[in-house]
Amino acid sequence: MPKYLFQGSYTEEGLRGLLEEGGSKRREAAEQVVKSVGGTLEAYYFAFGDNDFYVIVDTPDNVSTTAVSLIVNASGAVKVKTVVLLTPEEVDQAVKRTVDYRPPGQ
């Protein structure tokens, strides 16, 4: 299954919920939403800095991942950015592909 990284920050509303429920309950909620589209939660971390959390998931496809991202962002409690993760083997396949490209101005 493809892997994705969700990185995000809580809104004020989301922070109030986090303070009320705690971190473990947020991880459980993330696991449930990913499971609902046929995926699995690989890792869930809270962090300091630009993002409040980082979540790595395996989901069946881009459509499933987009569904999760849309519903989570629509909640208003968090702002999530989704990143597609590639394995080294996928990059090996990509560098072997022939691509027809012309840079601007050439």
C-alpha cells in the first residue's frame, strides 16, 4: 500500500479538544479514520515547531487518502497537509524512465 505523511497544526478549537482528551485519544481518532478507508496507521508523533503532529499511514490509494484529508480539514479543528512518500525502490524505477522534457527557453 502507498505511504503518506500527514503533517498538521491544531486550530484553537482543536487545541481545546486536545487539552480535554489528551494525545492518546487523538492517535486513536487518527487510527480510526485511516482504518475506515482500509488503511493502517504506522506512526503518530506530536512535535514542536511549525507542525503540531506528524502521522504516517498506509492507505489503498490517492482517493482514500484525499477522502481522509478532506474530512479532517473540513472539521475546522486542524489544518493538515498531505505528502506522498516514496520508497527508494520507487525512486530507482523513476530514474530509469525516459521522459521527454524541454526546459523553458531552450
